Amino acid sequence: MVEFRGGGPAEFGARLDTVMAIYTAAMRPPPEQITGRTTIMRNHATYPRFQCYFAELRDISGGVRPVPRVVGFAYGFHGAPGQWWHDVVSRALEDLAGREVADAWLGDAFELAEIHVHPDHQGKGIGRAMITTLCAGRPERSAVLSTHDRPTAARHLYAAMGFTDLLSRYVFPGGYEEYAIVGRPLPLSC
């Protein structure tokens, strides 16, 4: 049985080793990127209205209350000027579609920064449930995120949840991989 438990910055920081183990298993980044990604995630926890959820697996078949094992996590925060992702995406969207469109999507946005499920537990609805739980009751006008611009399971999930492309084939400054920047109005209705 999977349960979702929310946490704030302190709990996220205390579980950062577990978070990074899941991220590494799910994304398989080059080893030299782990330290930088850890620093970025730790910094995200300082952003306004940061919220995370952990997907905890509990084996209830034995009758003894087991220690939960974290098999996924998702977090986000209120996007604001001065945050790297927010600034570069806002500029790119403004260049493509104008200031009004960029403000409509990013002027009051909940930025879903990371959503990851350990590969052993993917395809079971955990990612969708974490996104739905994380977005529930958020005061922002929209939810936005970036994902690899390839036909991945994550890309299909976001489309099925009503996220639409704001930018496609987008390459972040200094990067080389293509991303899709997607968004949808809040509240979620799926």
C-alpha cells in the first residue's frame, strides 16, 4: 500500500539522501551532476510556499506496523522572479508569445520542480497521485513544469493530466537536451 505524506523544507532536507537515491535511479544522470543537483534541490526548499510529498510504501500483509519505504517524491514552490528556472522560461515564453502570455502562465505559478518514482514502482499511478496531491488546494493560478521533449511516460502523463505545451524543443542555457515547458490552470480537475 502506498501512502502520501507531506513535508516542508526541514523534512525534505532530512530526507535529501533518499530523494537523491530515487532521483538517480529514475533519471540516471551522469555521476558528475549529482553534487550540483543536490545543491539545487536543497536550495529549492528555501523558495516561497515550498511543499513536498513522499510516496511511502507500507507492507501491511505481516500485521506488524512496518517502517515505510520512500518510493517516490514530488515537490514544488511558488515561482517568482529571481529564480533561475522561472527567469529563463519567462524570457523564452515572452520572446515566443509576448509578455501578456508569459505573465498569464508564470505570473502566479506553482512550479513543479521534481516528480520522480523509483523505476521499480513506476506505472502504478504513483506519479499522477503525487501531482494531484501536491497541487490540491494551491493558491496559484497555474502549474508549470519542464520535461524531456521525447515520447516518455512522464510526457504522456502530463498530457493526460491536461498540461499543454508552452514551449517545445527548448534547450536551457548551457544545456543540450530538448525540453518541453508545459502548463495547466489550477485547480486540477483530474
